[in-house]
Amino acid sequence: MASPEFVFTRYSNLEISWPFVHKQMVSRLEELGVTLVLNTDSRDPIHEQVDLSETIGISHFGGNLTEACIAAAPKLKVLGAMTDNSGHGIPYQALQARGIPVIESTRAWSQSVAECAFGLALSSLRRTAQWHKKMAAGEVLWDWENPIWGEKKLPVAHQFCDDPDFVNGDLGTKNIGVIGLGQIGGKIAQWCRVFGATVSGFDPYVPEALLQEWDVQRTDMDTLADTSDIVFVAVPPTPSARHLLNRERIYHLRKGSLVVVITRAHAVDMEALRERIVKDELAGAFDVYDIEPVPVDDELRNRDNVVHTPHIAGRTEDSNLRVADMTIDDFVRVLKGETPLGALSPKAVEVRTSPNPSL
């Protein structure tokens, strides 16, 4: 066939991790023009596998896209990719030199990840996972005369549902600290405010005006660790973010407080966090870990003060569809001469890749 107007490059097993992207991406691209799907696991450059001479848009989800590929596509106007906002795996400098925007679709899963983080926090506060486990195991839980809390008998009214040794009850009464106020952490912070919580956040790259709009107080990491009942770790795995929540800060966390680890565990000294969780000094809620898959003998497993999911926060059908829709919606904007909403910026690449990014 002649050179297609749009090319969707994808690795052959895309459906394993993103089962709903393909159909939506192809459907949306075909609305714009002649589309070719290139299934490829080859390391040969894409332009050696398909003629790009007439191509104006590439949706890049696999294959070796090089500077030579960009040179072989003289009519290229826009490229879509999923690079975790880092630019890794694409010739970003060559694209930037030609003024070709890179539509970064990582933001598509921010809603799903933020909602999962919120759900993990609420589950920890109200112990919904633990109560489910007890009920599923057939335990007797309606003993009005002798209320039982695990191995402990508590002198409380029957049906008291929370563990007083850890932060519990209403999220809206808590002091919340959010590490990372980007697409995910920003949503978490705003939702916590809606619930009535006092929210502070650490993120040197978020404008002050935005924090004022959200009614979120900017703070430093030491203060966040000292004052938070619940800490959400929502910072991406950038070089400068490594162990922001370090051993010293973890040991400054109030006894009984909750740490929710979402996005990546890169920002957490997990050895120190495990120590305090195993000593029943902290509660934990996890979707991500330092070792994945989590070993069967990991100390975080099967603990009464931990709730967890297996790194599934962002992989909803909704986020799959948004990956395609956000990409193609911005293709349409570019083709109309409008400014795309999700174009990767040089600043974003610097923040995601440099150990000492400028503010």
C-alpha cells in the first residue's frame, strides 16, 4: 500500500497490559484518515518496516523509533507515545527541533491511580479488607457480649469497627501529607480537601497559585513527616525523588500513622518502612513495591496493619480508553492548528530524567 497518513506502531503483546487500547486507537485514527497498524517486536527502525513519506501522525506504542525515522517522515506533524513523561524511547530532541509535538498519554491513568490510592486509604481507615477477610473465613463477628479485636479484647461498645492503635475513622478529620502534586497527587490532595481534611503537600514544581486554588499548604518534607496522620506517596520515579521519604523521616512519622504508596516505591526507604510496619508502629497501604512481584515471604504480606493490591491501580478499562482518546483528541487539535493539551515539554523531560532539575 502507499504510505499511510497515520501509523499505529505497537508491540505484539500490547493486549496483555493494555487490552482495550488497540481497538479504540485504531477506531479513532481511522476517523482521521488512512491508518496502518504495525505489529512489531523487531529492533529494525520503523521507517525500514513501513514507508513514512506521507505519514502525518504516528501513535507509537512499540518498535524502534529513531532520528532516521523522523527524517524519513517529512510530513509528520504529531506523535503520540506513552513514556511516563520522560521522553525515553523516542527521539525527543529531533522531534522538538522540527516543532513536532509529542502527545504524552501517561496522564490517562491518573484518575484511576488516584482513585485506587484513595480507596486504599479509606480501606485502611475502616479496615474493610480485614473485615471482608474475617467474614469470608466464617469467623463469628456478632458476639455482643464479648467484642473481639483479633487477639485483643477491647472494653468498648459492640460493633466498634476500627483499630485504635492506628489512624482510623473519618478521613476528613485527618492531617494529610501528599508527596508529589502532579496529575495523581494533585487529585488526591483536592479530594482530601473535599472530605474536609487538612492537606499539605511537597512538590517544588507546582505553582503557588494552583495550591491556593486547591486550598493545599506547601510544606517541606521534614514538616510533612512530622505532622501528617496519613502520607500519600504519589511522586514519579525521577532521579531527584529517590528516598524523599527516607529512614530519618519514616522514623519521625507519628506512631499509628498511615503511609499510602502509589505510583512507585522509588521515593520511599522501604527497608525502614517495613521495620516500623512489622513493629506495628505504622499502617501501610500499597499498590507498588520495591520488589515486584512481591515475594510470597515478604513481611508486608498477611499483616493486619497492611492493605495492598498488586500494582493494578492504573490498569482500568477507563484508563485504557483514555490513553487512545487523549492521544487522538490532541492529534485533532494539532491538525486544526490548535494547541494540544498533553504535549510533552522540555521541562517535563528534565524533571523526569535529571538528578538535579532546575526549579
